[in-house]
Amino acid sequence: MIDGVLHPDGFGRPALPIERSLATKLLPTVLSLVAGSVDVISFVGLGGLFAAHITGNLVILAAHVVAGDQAPLALMISVPVFIIVLAMTRLLAGGLERLGVALLRPLLFLQFLLLASLLALCVVGGPRLDPNGANATVAGMLGVSAMAVQNALVQISLKSAPSTAVMTTNITRFMMDLGEMLLGRSPNDGAKAGERARRTGLAIAGFVIGCGLGAGCQAVAGLWSLTLPAGLALVALAMAFAVTGEGAQAQPFILRFLAGTNPQRAGSHRASASGTASNVGRPQ
């Protein structure tokens, strides 16, 4: 399914190589824009909460503890919420897999719903949202949850893509690949490193641009600027419908029902149905 390799789709047919889809190649960059913009907007507008750079909240929390300040509740629960939503997303993905449902679009839709809910709650709370209030805490956890879903869907459905939210790892990978290209020890390794560097560089650029756009929009429009990541998430969802690989060849529901968790069983039912259809009209 990734890197231009044909893999079985679980029903005996090859899945299309989604890396050949332009939409799939650009999707990680759009997701990086989402992460960068929502991270800076949540940090400025929700009392120093990182929605995407989740481990940064541990540093800020530790600083509050050392200084003897009262830490916002959102900082204290952000990491546990992130972990719980990651686990729930994986369980949801597993359930959808058992039903034969392609995962990319549902997970992107879930992320969009979370970001749209974050926007709605912040708009209802007004321009002076109290970072320590209940509304801000719930809003912050919606942002954290959206980024947890995004991190999970990249691992599940875009396995060859770089991280769209953790830029430290991306920058390290980018520089290592540049070094591999400069050393030139193997043309094949250099070509692979160049391709990885291209994908990683686009993700880094997307995150940086997202941060800049988010900061500018936050300065002008306050928490209304959350319209930007929500809108970008909707764009990502629309792009998923252009992906020609995952889920492009949808199975009839009856085959999915008959298959259950056994793809070979579905294949046998499909073969039986095909054989029956081919015998229609033949003399007996």
C-alpha cells in the first residue's frame, strides 16, 4: 500500500500503491500545517498549552512546580488525555478494520470534528477565555485529542510519511539524510535518502508555515483563528477522497459481513459468487 508496492487488500486483490497519488504525497504537509497552526494558537490563546507538541506541556508543568505557581488543570491532564485518545483511536481503527472499512477518511473526519468542536467552544467562550476555566480546559483537551488522532492516523494509514507534529525527530532525520546524500557512498542509498529528505522537508516546512500563519491569525482574530486548522483539516479530509489506494476498491457490505475477520472466507464467497454468475444462462 505504501512506497509503490502492491499488497493484498485482505480479499485476495492487490491494493493500489497510494504513494503514486499526488493527494497522498501532499497530505502529510497539510497535516503539518494543521499541527503547527493549532499548536501556536492553543499556546497563545489557551494559557500556554501545547496541543501538538504534547511533551512540551511536561516542561511547562515542571516549571510551574519549581516556581511554586498553580499549574492549569489542562497542563496536568494533557499527557494522560493524549495517551488515552491514542489508545481509543487504535481500538476504533481495529473495529473499522474488522468491518472492512478503510481507515484514512474516518480518522481524518474524526480529527476535523474535534477541531471544529474546539473552534465552536472557544468562540462561544468569548475572546477573553479564562485559561483556568472549565471551557478552556475542555477546549484544550479537544485540541490535544485532535492531535492524538492525527498522530495515530499517520502511523496507521500513512506509514511511510514523516511525523506531522514532532519536528525534532523530523529535523534529525532530515539532516541525517542530507549527510547520506553528501557522502555518496551508494547511489541507491543516496536516492532513498533524497526521497526521505524531500518528504521530511515538506513536513518541516508545513509545520513552520503553520506556526507562522497561526501566530498571525491569532494576533488578528484571537481564538477565531482556530478556523484555520479546522479548515485545513477539512481540506485534508477532501484530499483523502482523491487517494486512489486505501479504500479505493470498496467491498460490498455482504462480503465484509461474510468475511468477518477471515479474509480467505470472503475470497471463497466471492469466488463462489463469481462462479455462479458465470454459469447463468449456460445449458445444463
